[in-house]
Amino acid sequence: MRGALFLPAQTDSVAALFSQPYLAAGLGVVLGVLMISLTRYGVTFMDPETPELGVARAVALASIGMIVAFAALLMYYLFARDGLVPFGLGLVAGFMVPAFVMLFRFSGIAKPSNGGGR
């Protein structure tokens, strides 16, 4: 017994599982949505009484999300390289689509028209 947590055959099967394109893309989307949710949650700490502390908390939470995403991309690169591109595309889509939805919702562009006129 070698004392390893995983035998090579188990590690290969796990890497093969995570290399499946749909699973990799789905995991990327989930991580992207978690990143944007964490960023959105970080913004709730901002208040007029202590703006510096609120910004520091928001930046810390956003940085934690980016570090986790970088670590996940690194793990895909090292162990399941065939799933790296679908995972990366899912990660970008999972982050950017909700970000654009929030951008348009808060900007007022998506407000329904009241029939024109002044």
C-alpha cells in the first residue's frame, strides 16, 4: 500500500469525468454564477457611515471569487485539460450573462416604454 489517497486508475477516471464537455461547462457556469453572486453580496456591505470598510469588504469578496476561479482553472489545466475550454467558456458565460442582465436592469435601458411622447 502506497498511502496515497487515490490510486492512479481512480485519478484517471475522475479526470475523465471532469473532462466531459457538458459537465465541465456546467461546472463553469455554476462557478461563474457563484462569483457574480459573491460580488453582488460584497456590494451590500457599502454604507454611507463607513464607505472605506464597505469597499474593502467588497474587494475582499470579489478577490476571493477570482482566486477560487483561478484555482479551478489551474486544476482543470493540470488534471483535466480536455475539459479546460468548456469549463472556461462556462465560467465566462456564467459570470458575464448575469452581469449584463444586472447592468441593463439597473441602467434603465430595459424599462418598458409608456407609449412615447413627452
